[in-house]
Amino acid sequence: MSKSKLVLVTGATGKQGGAVVKALLTRGHQVRALTRNSASPASSRLRGQGVEIAVGDFTDHDSLVRATRGADAVYAMSTPYEQGAEKEITQGMTITDAAKAAGVAHFIYSSVASANRATGISHFDGKYAVEKRLQASGVPYTIVAPVFFMENLLQPWTLSGLRQGKLAMAMPAGRSLQQISVADIGAFVAAVIERRDTVFGRRFDIAGDELTGEEAAAILSKVMGREVHYEGFPPDVLRAQNEDLARMFEWFDRTGYAADIKSLRRDFPEVKWHTFEEWARGQDWSVLGQS
């Protein structure tokens, strides 16, 4: 175990950021969480875990400088789903500039796998724009780029289908998709922070498993003890609601992620690297009985 470090974590109240907080605390590190509202219930829960709360906003450069000052490392993530990809680019660049101003020794940016492969998916391209700004900033950095989250199956639109015995996704049944659990993202980020200069300037596409929709449905059937069948549908069904999401699933079918799962397991043995079945067995599927 390396010397304890103080890490500023953004998005600490969400699934991915929360997994990073948990992994860091488990490994004996100190965590400072960035929040816009220090009085929120989520902030109170973090305090109860021993997390320091720093008030800041992605639109306020000076607040980000104050929040990052004194931290050994910064884990930064943003999302295109609240205000769009352009806003996410601005947020990512603002915290990059703030980290540079504060003299942060290690900046870990949460991107998305294959963002550097000219996918034409706007939120992939937006994250890659932030990556390029970070690479040019002079700040010591590591880019952590996860694939599709296993936890996406716990979203309301997927759970509603599972209640009816179907796993529905906008992909053919036999097309494989790389996936990762948020717990593995958290553990990988902790590993990167502990390795410091050996991972400076590097970009990691990370995944824990790769399987088809049919295979995922078969595993869910076995784990849940109820029949689940896979139901693929055309990405055009998504297009009316979200053009970017439709493009992403078209890209999944046409090209797909290309993380080197074998090398990740070899080079980062401290990460558990859950298979889809291991992840599924760790979930509370009683939620399917709730309306």
C-alpha cells in the first residue's frame, strides 16, 4: 500500500464518482468531494464516511482552484446528459485549467473508451476535446476511459423490460459489447493514483468483460432464476428521443469498443475485474418485484 494521498473527486454523489470514493477510502486514502451544495443530503452522507467537502462549481474557475489546492491528485468527470456535450467540454476545460493553476501533481480524467477513434458520437468527441486540452496543458495526467457500464441494466428503462422477462437493447442479439462495473472503475482509478508517474501521459480503455446480448440474457436467467430473453431493436427507435444515443448503438454494431481485457487483468491485478456474471450475482434483483 502506497502512502496515503488526498484526492479531490468530482461527481462523488453519482455511481462512478461514488465508486471512486469507496475504492480510495478502502485503500486508506483521504477524499475531498467537490459539490455545489454542502448542505445537501448527499454531502451529509459523504461527511459520514469521513469525506471532506469542498464547495465549487464547474462554471466557476476560482472555486475549482480553491477546491483543488493542496490535493495530491484530482479525479475529474463530467456528463453530457445534463446540459449537452458542448457544456461538458467547457466544464472539462475549466477544471483542467484550474488544476494547472493550483499546481495539481496528478490529474485523472474520466473519458470514454474509443473517444480517440473519431466515432462521430458527440459525447465521445466532446470528451476527446477535453483530453486534447489536458494533454496540451502540461499537467501530469492519466486518462481513464471506461466502456459500457454494467450498471446501465439497472436504469428504469431496462428494469421495466426485465420485469417482463426481456433484455431489450438497440443491437443485434449476436453482437458482442464490452462492459465494466463501476466498482472496477473505482478500483482502477485508485490503482492509477497509487502508481503516479508510471502512468503519467497514458490513456487506458478499460473493460471487465465482453459478451453478446444473448449471452447476457442467458446469464441473467441463470442468476435471477427467471427466464429472460434478449430482444434487439433498431437504433432508429431511439433517434426521435436522442440522436446521439442512436449513433452510439449504431457504432456499437458497426465497430465497437476495443479494450485489451487480457492485458488489463495481467497488468492491474489489484483490480477485481468483474465478469458480467460476477457483477449480476452481486445485484439485488428484488427491485424487479417493485413497480
